[in-house]
Amino acid sequence: MQTETKWYVGLGAVFTAFLGWLYFRPRPTDFQFPSQLPPMPGGRGTSPTFVGEESNGQTVRVGVGESLFVRLPSNPSTGYRWEIASISPALGAPKIEEMPGAGVGASGWTRFIWDMTPNMVGTQRLQLAYVAPGRGGAVAKTFSLTLNVG
């Protein structure tokens, strides 16, 4: 009987160790989008353009018919959110996707998506602000981008 008890206790210890590893295992902290993707089969023959924090203050060339993806880190549990501070009128409103982090208080990201159309040709500017609406609109950081569309 004592041998069986040791076997179960040993199995429980292994299971507990596995659960500990599963919970505390290293996870990627910052996923980076590739700068360009190959054209989609049957698509328009253009690739989307991906930018993130590393493109802050820079100029990016985007072709007509391409999509622009701006992905910025955010943590909704802090009350801060990315909002459009100023934007060239031709760009219009983007599609906005928010992805919370994996756990409570974990960092996630916000993605803004624009599809470039012929009426956007030329130089366009956008500025985003990381603001806390409940704190008098305090701005924690900004992101700006100049687009050469064409």
C-alpha cells in the first residue's frame, strides 16, 4: 500500500511542476510585424504596409490600393487608449482593433487600419495620442507618421 501512495504523490509532484512551467514559461514580449508581406493570391497584387512604434516621426510610402496597418502597444487596464489627435481629412476614419494582453494588467496592442484609395494620393499626415479620458485627457505619449501615397 505504501508503494502505491508514493507513486501517486510522485505523479502529483510531476503534474504540479508541469503546471508551474506552463504558467511561468517564457513568452514573447513584443511581436514584430514583418515590414512587407508577399501579395495575396487572387488579390489586387499589392502588399500591406505594417508600421509600429519604430516608425514614429518617419515618412512611409504606401501605394494606392494597399492597406496601412499601424500597431501600437497599449494596456487598457491603465485607462489609457490610443486616439486620433489629428489626421489629414483624405485618410478618413480607420478600422480600429484592440487586443488585450494575455493576463490581467498585461500589455496588449491597438491596431489602426486604412485602405489607401485614389483620393488619398499625395502627402498625408496622422498623429495619434495615448490618452487617459478619465484623467482630464492627460497624454502619456504620441505617435506621428507622414504618408506618401501614390
